[in-house]
Amino acid sequence: MSIGENTASQVRDVIIVGSGPAGYTAAVYTARANMKPLLIAGSVTAGGELMNTTDVENYPGFPEGIMGPDLMENFEKQAARFGTEIQFEDVTELNLDGDIKTVTIGSGETFQAKAIILSTGSAYRELGLANEKRLSGHGVSWCATCDGFFFKDQDIAVIGGGDSAMEEALFLTKFAKSVTVVHRRDTLKASKIMGDRAQAHEKIKFVWNTAVEDVLGEDKVTGLKLKNLVDGTESELAVTGVFVAIGNDPRTDLVKGKVDLTPEGTIAVEGRSSRTNVKGVFAAGDVIDPTYRQAITASGSGCVAALDVEHYISDLNS
Ligand code: NAP
């Protein structure tokens, strides 16, 4: 049977769910081990978070840096080169019971495998304000590379104090008149190099110890209501764009109640392995990592999952 044909009776060795660095690395390794992996890449989220980023300067092997989408295209090509079958569809249901697992995708088609690698990554965190949701797409955004261009010569706020917030703020200086970073503490969580770069930029200002109480505006954003967390004073910041960059939450909706999660909400794995509490189900990348969450650590984790699956399948066959 050629790669790409799917019949109800075909039971693959492994299906990988998710197409970030973890998923594609797992695909490269399992494909090179002749396991003919099927990777379900997602419809709109294919390529994962790096698709929304610009220069990646810290992925080893690219001394001049590489654009996030280009890196993901390379990952995809490398996985395909060794025979990974890739479906740009969303998984709608997973049946992880028993020895043969079933994956259902958006079209209703089902696929079966002896092992599953979950590499579903993480999703942007929201502030949780009603007006943030209402004005999403009308001035509130989670992706500067996607939407920054719409805010040419405007005053913009970025919420957060991590690397993502610094990256968004620096990117937005290409378009914005001014960028104000609003952070709830007086020190950054971002790496020193990113924090220093943002603090040295003439277009970027910082508002410290401050929480966003509300997003203001009728049809589009006109400002933010802020609260100083030290003295309790309230103020308004006039901006027409708000970029929320306060971290991510692991994407576990598909597996809630099916595999064990940690108190942080990531999929629980055994020690340094990728083994979940369900036999034949492995997990890798941001979805298991509450701490490091780098492209390179996700890749390493995808490699671990591929090697674990290889051992699992060979034990089944022996
Ligand atoms: P992060 O490191 O978890 O930082 C999130 C920031 O948002 C923190 O400053 C946090 O405040 C703040 N925050 C969280 N919840 C909030 C809320 N409800 N309201 C207001 N502020 C809130 O997340 P990240 O910046 O997305 O980075 C995630 C990982 O990706 C990190 O490991 C980071 O190094 C990596 N990353 C790396 C790069 C790069 O190297 N170029 C770029 C992007 C991301 P506190 O500081 O008070 O906790």
C-alpha cells in the first residue's frame, strides 16, 4: 500500500498530532526508523507558534538567524523527505483506549495506529476581560507579525513582561508611533538580552507594577484602563492597538479526562521520557513543558518521543 492511502483496516505504527518543532522532529526520527508516520498538522495552526514569529536567533545551526515560518517549512520538508505523510486537518477526536488508537479528523475520516505522539503545543493566554474578547480583531491582537501592519503610526500597548512581550514590542516598533509595555511587576521575566534590547529602544516605554483592568472602546480600541498595583491608583492609557503577550497554556482539550495532566495543566509524562499514563500514548513539546518552552527543547522532546515509540513498537513486535 502506498503512503497516503487510508483504509479502515490499516493500522499504522504511529500517528503524530501537532506540527510544531516537537511534532516534526518526532516525524523525522520515526520516518527515518521506517515507521511511515502520519502527522496531523492542523488546518489553521499548522507549523505551530513559530509561524507567528519573525527572526529566530537562538535555534542552533542558523548563525544569522532564520524566520520562524522558514524554519517550519524546513522542518516540514525534512519530515516529508523521509516519507512522513502530512494531513493539514484538525483532529476532532481521539480514542486512546486499547492497543489500537483511533484518530478522527475534521472531515470525519479516521486513522488507526499502535502509538500516538501528542505534540499539540500551547495556545495564547487571554487576560480574561469581557471587552478583550469583544474587541478581538478590532484592536486587540495576540500576534504582532500577523496584525502589526494595521497599526502604522499608531500608539500601541503590549501586555506582559516575558520574551514574547519583548519580541512583540520590538517588532511593533517597525510600524507604531509608540509602544507601551504594561507589566504587572517591576522586573521583567524576559531574558536579559531581550529585555535590554526593548528597554534601550527609543519607541518603547514601560509602565511597571500595573494591571489592565479593562479594554476601552465601542467598535474599536481607544485605550486601556490601568491600575497601579502598588498604590492602587487608576489611569487610562490612550492606545488604538493592544497586543496581549502573557504566555501560553498547553493545548490539552483533546485529551482532558483521557490522559493524566500535571497541576500546571501540561500532559504528565514519566520522568524524562515521553510516556503518558496511557499505554501507547506519548507526548512531547510545549504540551508537556511548563518551564523551558523553547523551539530547541521542543525539538529535543520530539526526538525523545520518537525513540520511545520506536522501543514501544519493537517490544510489541518481539
Ligand atoms: P512567560 O515567559 O510565561 O511570560 C509571561 C509574562 O506575562 C510574564 O511576565 C507574566 O508576568 C505575564 N503574565 C502572565 N499572566 C498574566 C496576566 N494574567 N496578566 C498580566 N500579565 C501576565 O511567557 P512568554 O513570554 O510567552 O514566553 C514563553 C516561553 O517562550 C519562555 O520560555 C520564553 O523564553 C520563550 N520565548 C522565547 C523567545 C525568544 O527567545 N526569542 C521569544 C518568545 C518566547 P510575571 O512576570 O509576573 O509572571
